[in-house]
Amino acid sequence: MSDCLQKRNLFAMAGLLIITLGFYFIYWAVVTKRALRCRGADMPTAWLLIIPLVHFYFWFRFAKAFTAIIKHGNDYIGYFLLMALLPHVGMFVIQHELNQIAD
């Protein structure tokens, strides 16, 4: 089932984030959402990311799916707060954990 997950180089992600002026973050969110859906998550559309305040709903559902499917737990509040308050840091934390599973 790990074929849905793609291992990404965190340094390359940082470079792409800078080069694309932050647009890589949206791309990462979309492809990571697809990977979670591939593993059985019920996720809303990624279009919610571009709507102010509504994007918090997307990150809430993203955090729930990530903790349920990847972490096999129910402690999603920390991941939600991380993505809502420090999204670029959260991107690297979540990708690091996805890289560990993708190995």
C-alpha cells in the first residue's frame, strides 16, 4: 500500500518552496491529499485551500486522515494546529513522517 506514497527530499522541497514563491506548498498539499485518498481517506476537494478561512476545514480533515491512516491514531489536533498556524513547518514534519513509511 506504500505505492501511493512518494518519498521526497526535504532539501529539494525547501528549494522548490523558495523558487516557486510558496506555490509548491499547494502542489504538495494536493499530491499528499491524493496519496491519503489512495490509502482510503475521505478527503474534501483541494480547491478549499484557496478559500480564506474555509482552508482550515481542509487542514482539519487532512490532519484527521493523516493520523488515522498514517499514524494509526486519533491525536489529530496537534497536526491540525501545526498546519493551520505554521503550514510550511507542518509540511516538512508530515513529509518526514511520510518518508519513513514510504521506505
